[in-house]
Amino acid sequence: MRLVAALNLVAVLSVPFRSQVRIHNADGRYFTPYLATAGLVSVVLSLFLALVMRRRKRAAWIFNVGLAGLTLVSMIVLLALSDPDASYRRHPFNYLSAGLTALFVLMLLVGRKEFVAKGDRSNIALAVGVGVGSAAFSVALGTALVTWTNTVAGSALRDRLGYTIARMVTLEPPERAQELIAVPRIVDVTINVLSALTLMLVLYSCFRAPRSSEWLSGEDEQRLRSLLAKHGERDSLGYFALRRDKTAIWSASGKAAVVYRVVGGVTLASGDPIGDPEAWPGAIEPWLEEAREHGWAPAVMGASEEGGAVYARHGLNALELGDEAIVERDEFTLEGRAMRGLRQACNRVQRAGYTVRVHRHQDIPDAEMAELVDKADQWRDGATERGFSMALGRLGDAEDGRCVMVECHDADGSLAALLSFVPWGDSGLSLDLMRRNRSADNGLLEFMVTEVLAAAAELGIERVSLNFAMFRSVFERGSRLGAGPVLRLWRSILTFFSRWWQIESLYRANAKYRPIWEPRYILFASSSDLPRIALASARAEGFVNAPRLPDLFRSRHTASAPPTGQQR
């Protein structure tokens, strides 16, 4: 399929080659192999079919068998039943085309058991609706362009419409159509591009992967909370598995679960599996099997070294994504030259009259919590709540009473900033939410974190997990004496992109606490899936808002949003 796409693209770009293909397809002497034409439509179709077949889509296999089978039957009929003197039977190239098409069909039939990925039952209806609407728009726009630019007088609307439809199929329509219509080359290309875009929309609608059919149920949430009560000390990200826009898949014993969300054909898990490590394989295996069944690309964001090793034993590849900053209460101090900058920032904020209050969510009255939630919404950067792997996605829920709220008030008693931490087992906290009034003094958040560490003993807290620093080792090692040219180049690239994304700044903000750095990993099945995984992760974290096709034809059993009121 990729070879056919490449040949079609050459035919589009090369006038002599395109002319030869046109002669073969239109002059009644030759026919070309399956999907070998001279047009962008064939390029798009061939590439897309190659992509979805690589993902083992059953629908793609059926489509190819049907279309290639009909093409092969028509070739056989022309070669076997036409007059012996007919042009079809006099050219050896036609037998080569039939042989290549027959080989393709044979390979499809032999490999039929490999194509097991299911599609969404609503895809066909949606593809029909999208196809009719986009095709009508493309034909109407193309016909208007032809009418506006045609230099041949007296052509009827029927001729212009027929010319547009012919140009949508190939860049070289029959000669009769070209005698009636004469337009600039750019119009022909525009019409063909419109048809290619139409085909892309239809193909995406037809072959798109199904989404996860349900969100985290109340029963699953309670089972996960029970597992966290027993094994929550193992992973600082464990509590974030309770996001209600995720789905849980369980081991047969019920002692472990993988929690994930399907985004753009990627089944995206975060952190380690929840529960007993001995039962992790029993949850990972059905998760991977579900991915194969639906044609999803499996990926894990932010796994620890222990969890990554277990995932790797099930065939996933690992790359270090960055480091998590963990501060031990007993080892943290503001004394010493290395802590001078942090100490000065805290003293400056304290002299300005700011005060901090640290307490559990369950100890906050409902009215006060409502005010805190309102302030958090006002201070949010943008309309979208960001976070997936290291964010709970809600604030003030009654089930999250063990979370810790940190409020900072200015000298007048007005709220200036707030932090929220989720439990990390019985003796740890993991940073969830960080919001501040933009007009407040600098150093406010550093002051709040140090106050949390100062109050940790009263709360029974031994360690606190702060922000995750992507590519932390690159910034640290790349600035050292003797760093190699590749490492320095990589650091320069990340520094450049830090102008728009908080990459280096997060590392610098965490490093001032002198934390313990714990590596986190991304797990994936194939390196070719990394672009999809990166986009899916960006969408899940709220950095990219991808447009979605309407859900008018989606099956009623499929959920499209978390239950109302469960995610802020």
C-alpha cells in the first residue's frame, strides 16, 4: 500500500508519468494494479489504508478485500471473456496488473486472522453523513471555481459539474471534458485537494478507534480506595488514579488494577498499576489485550522504575521522561549556603505580613470550601483544567477529605494563594493544585511549601512529592563542565522551548528545595507510536484541545464525558 501511494504521488508530481497512467486507465488498452491511479485521492487512500492495516483494523481488511476483490474480478472478466482480438488481451502489462492484484488479495486472505481490532459500530453511519456533507461542499465549491475561471464559452452547468467530479477523482480527466472546460492549473489542483480532504474525513470517520465505553464507576472507585489504603505508600501518583474520567481494568484476583483513559486511539495509563505488585501482571495483561482488540496504542505516562520494569516484561519499551521531586521532612532545612535563596524569599514574604494555614479538606466548612474552589477557578490559567497523570481534576469533593489544603493570606487577611495535596499512603503528600493571585508578591509559593514541611510532623507526614520536572537530567548534566555536544544541543533545544512551556522553570523551581529526584518513565509498544502518544498525552493533560467529530451517530452505550458534577 505504501508503494502504491508513492507511485501515485510521483504520478501527481510528474507530468509524463501522469500522462502514461491516464492512458493506461482511460484509453481502453491497459489497466493498472489495485489503486494505482494519478491523483491525490489515491495517495491519501493508500496511505490511510496502510496505516489502519498496520493497526490490524478488521474494517480495513474487509474494505481492502471487497475493493481489491472486485477489481480483480473485473480484470479476470476482461482478460478471460473479452474478444481474443480485444486490446485488453494483447498487452502483457494487463496480466502483470492482474497478477499483482491477485497476489495482494491472496496475502489479505492468508493474513485474515491478524486483523482483529474492532471498530466503533457507529462509524459507518457517521462516515456516510460526513461523506455526503463534505462531498457536497467540495463539489459545490469546485463547480463555483470552474464557473468563475472557465475560458471556454457556452459550457453548460452539467459540463462544469461533470468536470469538477472528474477532477476530484484524478488530475487527468477524459479528453472530452477538457475540450469543454479550460481553467487554470491551480483550480484543478484545488479541486483534487478538496477531494483528498473529503476522503480523509470519511476514512477517519470510518476507521476511527472506539473510545472507552464507560468512566470510573462508584464501585470501582471504592475498590481502588481500598487498594490504596493497603498499598498506597508505593507510588506517589496512586491517588490520581481516582480521577473519574478514567477507566479501571482489574486483575482476575481483584488485587490490582490498571487505570487509563482512551485518547485519540491511545489507551493512556498513568503511574504504576494500583494494588499488590504481585498481581500487577494480572491487570496489565487484560489491559494490553483490550488494546489489541480495539486497535489502541498502549502507553504509560510517569511510571516509576519498579512499575516500568513490570510493564517492560510485558513487551513495552521504556524511555526516561523526567524526574519527580520528593522532599523528606527530616532532611529538609533552610539552613546553609545552598538554601540561601529560598531562605531569603521566605523571609521577605513573611516580613510582608503573609500567613499560612494548613489543614485537611475534611476540616474545612462547606461555605469556606466553596470560596476556595471559586478562587481556584478564578486564578486558573485558561479555561481548561490541566493535568491527567499528576492531577486529581477536582477540588472540594466529599470523598477527598484526607487531602491537605494550604491557604496563604496577605496582611489584610485576603486569600492570596492556595495549594492542595493528595494523600500518598498514610505518611506522604503529593502536590495536586497550585494557584495564586497574579498580583501577589513573588516567593509566595515557596513560602507555602516550606510551611507545609514545617507543619508535616503535626499531620503525620514524612515526605512530600512536588512537581514533576521533564528532562531534568538534561538540564543538570548539560550545564556541567565536559558535557558533550549532543547533550549541550539537546539542552539548548529544551531551553528554547521553555519560553512557551514550563520545562526548565519547573526544574529550577523544584531544585531549590534540594529534593530527592525519582526518575519517571514513559512506556510504549512501538517507537512509531510515539507521535500519537505525545499528542494523546498533550490532549489528556489539557495542553491541546483537538477538534472532535460530532457524536450524533455514536452508540448510546459509549460515554463521551465524565458523569455530571464529578470533574471540575
